[in-house]
Amino acid sequence: MMRMRALAATAALFGFASAAAAAPKGADTARPPYAQAYEPTTVDERGLWQQLDDAERQLRDSKFVILDPALNDYVRGVFCRTVGDERCRNVRIYVMRNPNFNATMAPNGMMEVYSGLLLRVRNEAELGAVLGHEFGHFELRHSLNGFKMKRISTDIAMWGTLLIAAGGNDPTRFQMGILSRIFAYNRNQEKEADLKGLEYLVSSPYPSAAAANVWERLMAEADATAAGRKQKAQHSYAAGFFADHPTELARAKYLRDAAGKAGDEGDPAAAAYRSALDKWLPAFLDDQIKLNDFGGSDYLLQQLAGDGWTPDLLYARAELYRQRANPRDLVSAAQFYQEAIDKGYAGAEARRGLGLALIRSQQGEQGRTALREYLRMKPDAPDASLISTLVAD
Amino acid sequence: MLHLKGLAALACAVVCALLLAAPVAAQEKSGMKPGFNLAPGTARIVLMRPTIKVGAQSTGGMFEPNADWTAQGRENLGRAIAEAQGKLGNVVVAYEEPAGGAAGAAEYQALFTTVANSVMTYQFFSGNRLPTKKRKGQFEWGLGPGIGKVSGLQGADYALFVSTEDQFGSTGRKVLQVAAILAVGVAIKSGLHTGYAGLVDLKTGELVWLNADAQMGGDVRTPEGAARRAEQLFKGFPGSTPAALQVAGR
Amino acid sequence: MRAKFAAVLTVAAPIVAIWAASPALAGNSLIAPGKKAAVARSTLSVTPSSEWNKMGARPGRNSETWTLDGDGLNDVTFYGGVGDGQTLFKEVDKANRPLPRVSSTMLVTDIPTLLENSYRIALGTSLISIDAIEPTSFAGEKGVRFTYSFTKQDEEVRRRGEARAAMVKGKLYMITYEAPALHYFDRSLTAARELADSAKF
């Protein structure tokens, strides 16, 4: 609706102006006014919302939702501190068990946060940056616009294809042109949401510089993934033809520039974040290790170990190396398991991994010793009878 | 996140598909457990929340949900279904979500979809039939006897699952359809009207009846159309006769 | 499992909606009881004691699937000699979602992990766990028997699986049985176990 859009545009202007003037840190009074929980009015919007209301019903019952109240409360807390209570009040957040880096927000106010995202951000400020970006789409009401734009464009594409096919020319060239228009529209939306998210950060207790860090690390991880697969790294400054989002490189740059201009400071709350994730970290690491992405996973582990290799991180690294299982990997794996144990890794699984790594690298005797220790520590392990056969050899 | 190569391949494949799109043949099939009979007025049936999607199909084939249409469809179809069943004298009650949430029912809803898809893929469509499902008069499908224990279904004899999806071809789509035939001799489908209705015996979990139609008629946005759709959905419903199922306003 | 190689492209490209897939020319065939049947283009054979349907579509080069009501409801898949460097089933997106590969030096404990990780990637799900693992004799060879449970992405049907496998001369041989946890898994468990029991080289 025109009124809403004008309001949002004004809000954006106001928000940015206050940022440039270095508004006082953390004061919610610095935030632009927020029109209350938006009710869809045009036919298109209500249609999309209704689909989603059915979808939210399904989401609520989904097996992929992580129900842990402590984790949910924590994520919600970070989100509210980022965008302010007025904005976060009616948002429903669902934390999903999915190893990909992603968060989505639907026009009806439901937000999904993937565990892969929680694994990759290192502090509350970074989490706030991504959640704020998603809320930015919502406040700027992008979903519907994107939907409308796609409809008009595909109509043109269909006609064009027919005409050209009838005329005997190559239809693919024309097709590409239309597709590029659709995706270019989305790229602008992503940049708008990035900058909106930055505004929220500037008005929050968190430093807006955190936003750029996320993308820089994501790029480095993708490069590491490619290297691990002996592929070429993908990054270029200009977004590739099919890239829906501006490339991480471009994003990191304009976010860093904007944060520099804002000049705000704050506590990114890294320790609090690590503490809140502690219970779920082993599970999320496990999901990541099992993706068969050695390069990316190893990079991620090293990043997470920036403040020191914890037993959980060492165990995960050992599992990663044992999984790839090149001869030298098995030696490294054994080493990491031992380090984890020495640092106090409590679970019996470390002995299991150590034993298997040693056996597979022709150190049978030491391997069997470790496996015997595993069985002693966990006689009712689900694979106890199988491990016993390896020990008996 | 998107992948460059995947999308390039997709764009090219789509163009090829456009040029080679084959028309979808009329496919209406139903199956019933042999010997099953449902006398009017003898059963209490719980209608699970119908899955109803109504919208438009743009020229480019994209589904556009439409809340007004869906609400109309839900209201009209809901009433039409009740009337159709009411005509047979069977009591149809809408499923009420129990206090603890609908997780139990949701599991069966999910399983029902899987079973119905299997029936359609491996028994109804001739191209893909499984040999053991080809035998004359055979119809052996079910959700298992545990369904009777789902809270909210006690005291009922059958559960009725209904799902419809309507995409009305926009004007542009229809014009395209004509142009496609004239210009390049390609038959493009306009609009999408699919539906299935299935009846499950709550004592045994057997799917005693399933109707599947990939070319449904009746505009669910109007009472008359919804009535016609309900009629089609329940065509061959156990114990019914065609005359009985005719709903007023047609 | 035919569903393993269904394309997982989550892009909402508008034009793809009109690409109506036609039913595949399947060539499903009937398996009669009592006759020994070679499976998965390999030296592995089973002797069914009841009838089954053999699906025309294969998950991979050296595998085949049998079913009673459709692979979404019950699925027995035979893997006949997946060798060093090979994947369990066809890769959909080799560059971005490569599947783990068999290694001829794999320990028997690595077999459940191979299946789990392959499913995580191919089915796009984190909801899979290996439950019990024990040694067993499989087709006369020393092997492993394990159970697992999983849910596919974009589906809310809980599924259970039971597998028997062995490494023989550096190649993986395996028989898996999968079905929805609700009703279907128990329903055909005995018949599926009889198949696995009858496996011979």
C-alpha cells in the first residue's frame, strides 16, 4: 500500500540520519517509529499470508523444529535486543535443525533460524545482524514485491519464448534477459535488507561492525570448501548472473563502509553466546561434519577455536579427519582424539574414535586398547557387540 | 543459496520443456476395498481439515495464492461436503484439534498423503503400475489400525481426508494456450484442478475408498461450483447413488 | 530408494511450474516366490518366500529396489558390490553436494556412517540417527546389522530402516529395508528379514 511504503521509506531515512549523527548507544528512542503488526489488505498479500498461516501450522508440528525453551528464549532475546521490543513483539521464531547457513522470514511474521546459522556466528552481534537483515525484509515488505515482479516477468518470458521459437531464432538468449531482470530485483532487495539490518544494529547495544564479519567468514568458508574439493573459488566483486544475493564480497564491503560511517561501538557478547550454544554445539558440529565437506568444516572448526581448542571442538575435528580417512588423516585423527581426552572430553566416544583410527592406520595393538577402554566406560553402547569383535581379533 | 550451474541448466531445460510440453491426459480414477459397503445413516465420519489451495496460474505457470478465493473455496466446499454427506444421512463432523496440539493427526495426515500418492502412482496410472497392484478388483491400502487411537477420532467410524488444488489460468495464460497451438503446435495446459478424497476405516485403518482426479470440474469459489466439485470428489462414494449426490443449486 | 536421486532444487524459479513431469516408463516386474533371484547385477542372490515387485528404476549402477506397495511405503534395496571410490547411489549435484565414497579399507564400523552421511546429503536432512549396531553373518560373510530412523526434508513422515552389510574383497554389499514408522515398518519386517536371511553369494 502506498501509505505503508512511504512510511517505511521515511523511517529508513530517519533511521539512517540518526545513525550518521551518532545516536546514543542502545537507546530504543533512537529507533524510527514502527507501524504495528501489519495486516495485509490487497488480494495478493492476503493470499500469500493465508498460504503461510497453513504453513505455520505445519511448521509448529514439524519434526525439524528444535523445541528447547532455553535456546528459543535466548535467540529471541538477541533478536529483541537488536530490533527493539516494539518490533520483536509479534514475531514468532522457530529454530530449525538444518545444517545450512540460513534464516528466513515470511510476511505473516514467522521467522525460521537454521542451526547451521547458529553454528557459524560467533557472538550475539553477528546473530543480531542476520536476524535483523531478515526482519528488514519484513519491515520493507519485500516478499510480496518479489512475488509480483516475478509474475510480470514470467509472463513476458513465456510470450517471448513462443514468438522467438515461432520465428526460428534462439529463444534462450531472450529467456536469459528476462531472468536477469527478475534476479536483479532480488539483489536490490537483499542490499536494502542488509542496510536496514545495519540500522537496527546501530540503534542496538551491539556494534554494527559485526555484520560484515559474517559475510567475510562465509566467503572464506566457501573458498575452503572449494579448495577441499579441488574446485575453483567462486568469488567475484560483481554478482554473477544467477546470484540472487549480492556476492558476499560486495556485501562485506558496503556493510563495512556503512558501519564505519556509523561509528558505533558496543559489546558483541561473544562469551554469552558461546555459553548459550554450549549444550547444542556437539549436535550442530555433528550435523556439519557429516556433510562431506572437509575443507569448509575444517575452516569452520578453526574459526570456532579462535579462543582455544575445547574438547568438543577437538573431538569434532578428530571425527572429521577420521571420516576423510586418507592415511595421514587417520594419524591426525588419533592425535586429536588424544588431545580431546587429555583436555577432559567426557564421552566414551573419543576412545572409540581413537581406537578405530589407530586400527585403520595399522596400529592394531594400541587401537584395541583404546576400544577396550571404550567398552569399559560404556558397556551398554549401541555398538558394543560389534566393537567387541574388533577387540577380539 | 543459489547455485550458478544449477540455474543455468534449469533455464535451458525450461525452454526445452516449453517447446516439448505434452498435454496431461484426463485422469480420474477411484478405488474401493472389494465388498465394502456403507449404508446411509449408519456411520459417524470425521472430516480431517481439508487441504484447499485456490489461486491463479499466471501466463508463466506460476501459482498465485488468493485468500478470497481460498476462503470462499473452504467455506463453499466445506458446506458442499457436509451437504453431500448429509444427503446420504451420514453424520460428518469436522476434526477438532485436541488441547495438546494436532501432532498425532498430523502424522496420519502425512502418512495418508504418502499412501494416496502411492495409490495414484502405482495403481491408478497405467505407466507405472506395480504388478501386484494390477489384479482385477483389488484395492488393498491402509494407514494401520493405530489411527483409531488418535485423540479427536474416538467415537467416530471413519476419517475422511480431502485435498483440492485449483489454479485458474489467467487470461494471459489462456491466450497463450491458443497462441502456442497456432504458432508452434505445442499444447500447453492452462489451469490446474486436482483433487482427492479418501475414506479410512477407523477400526482397521484400511483405506476403503479413494478418489483421485487430475482434471476436476466445478469452480469452488461459487456455491454451485463447489457443489459440483463435492459431487465429483465423492463420485462412487461407498453406499451412494449418483442421484442422491446431486446438491441443490447446480 | 528411487527418491534418493530426486532433484533437490529449492529455487522458486517461476517458469518451472509448467514443466509437468509425465509418469516414467517404469518396467516394474513381478518377483515370484520360491525362485532364487540374482540381485543388483552382482553375484548376490536372494530367494523370496513371498511375492514382491521389482522396480524398473534403479538407485545406482549396482543396486535395485523391491517393493510391495510402492517405495514410499516399503523399500528393500540391494547393493551388489559398491567398489572403492564409488558412491551408494547416483549423485544429483556432484560439484556442490558430493556423496561420500566407499573405501576398500573401510572397517565394518564405517558402513553405518556411510549410509547415514549419504542420506543426510542426498535427502537434505539432519534428522537421521543410527540406533543399534551389531555383528552378524550376512550372506555367509562376517558383517554388520544396524537399525536407523530418519525423516526426509519437506516431508513429515517418520521412517525406520534396518540394514545388513559386509565388505567382501574390498566391496560393499548391503540390503536395506525402509518404511514409515507408522504401521508400515512392522507390517513387512518379517518378509524383508526373510529376504536378507536368504542372501547368498
